[in-house]
Amino acid sequence: MLSTLVFDSPLGWILIASTARGLCLLDFCGAVEPSEAEVPSRIHRVYPHAGIDSSPDTVRLDKVRDAVMDYLTRGVPIPPISVDVSEGTGFRQEVWKALVEIPFGQTRTYIEVAWAVGRPRGARAVGQACGKNPVAIVIPCHRVLATGGGLGGYSSGLPIKKALLDLEKASQRAPS
């Protein structure tokens, strides 16, 4: 059973969901709050057979929301958060682990990540793994760029990817 929480942020509405083991979904929903009927359909795109808890314990989700809001409003790096991405393939999980190692405010190319996971010819597969990342920001796929510095792709749209990169750049420049 998944617990869910929807909240408004500087980048629009965000849906988060969690299993007992950790965060399993962070989904940018856009400028309009998703309806009660839309929440299950968004979850079922990633987890087709998931049940949704009608009276969730939101303590974990409140902590994730607070961390995401600190990140989006003040540029505070997201602290370690327990995630449950166990439904990802072995390769995707390798890529996601490599993405977590990319420091706040830095970027890597798809090719560099492919090398990091021992698949030097796997840049396209790395891009696909990034696109299937269910917990955006927490697993920072926005920090992966195309060769030459182009944005590449982003499942939530390039404007959000650019906003996240700009936020981290500005936070790196801000005096402590």
C-alpha cells in the first residue's frame, strides 16, 4: 500500500508516494492541483498494481515534502532519504545509485554515467534509466546532461530540469 501526499511548490504541484520502505514516487504534476481521481492514475503509470492507503501515516511524507520545499525555496541540498525503487531493473538501479553520487551543483554527461556503471557504450540506456527514475530530485537525474553541455531530456520537461540546475548553480554561488 502506498501513502500519498500532494503539495504546491515553486515548480508547481508535486505528488509524492511512499511504501513502508521509503519514497517510491516524486512526480511533478504541473500548475494545476491534481484531482482526487488523477492521483491514482499518476501512481498507476509507474506502479500499475499499487494500492493506495486511504488513511496514510504522513510523517515520512511530511519530512520529504519539507526537504523538497527547503531545496526548491532555499537551495538546501536534499538530505539522505530512504527510497524504495526496488521495481527498477538491475541496470536502472545501478544508474540511479551512480546519480546519487553526483554532488549537489555538479553535472555529468550520459556518457560519464555510462562509464561509471561499467557500460561505456550505454549512454542511451543511461538516458532511458534517467527517464524512468520515479523519484526525481531525490535521485538527481536532472544533473545528467548531453555531451557538449546540452540539457538532453527530462521526464518532467526541460523547463523544470533547467530550473533545478539553475537553483543549484545559484546556491553554489550564494555566500555562506
